[in-house]
Amino acid sequence: MTTVIAIAGFIVVALVGWCIAEGKAKFVNYQNNEQEEAVLEQNRQALEQNGYTELNIKDVIRTIATTGYSAV
């Protein structure tokens, strides 16, 4: 009987935490200030100048070490 109460308590606490997190995401919104906007704009310009391209999964697999590590 104590186990059932503990599981029910855990579920109630989890649901309350989930509701708080969802409510916070809906009612608290973040907006960048002027300094953050300036940094984001500088980063965007740097990416445009350097020719940023997004990698697809084949490129990622080609560039990472998928063979493992050899200690010998």
C-alpha cells in the first residue's frame, strides 16, 4: 500500500512540475536587448562572409570519427 502511495505522489509531483514548466514557457517571454541583437547581427554577417553551409547527415558521418579509437 505504501508503494502505491509513493508512486501516486511521484506522479502528482511530476505533473505539477510539468504544469509549472509549461505555464512558464507560455507566460514568460524573453526578448534580446540591443547588445545581444548587435552580437547576433555580427555573427550573421560573419557567417555570410565565410560561406556557411549546413551539413547534411552524410557530411556529418564523413567528418566524424565513426571507426572508433585505436590505442595501439
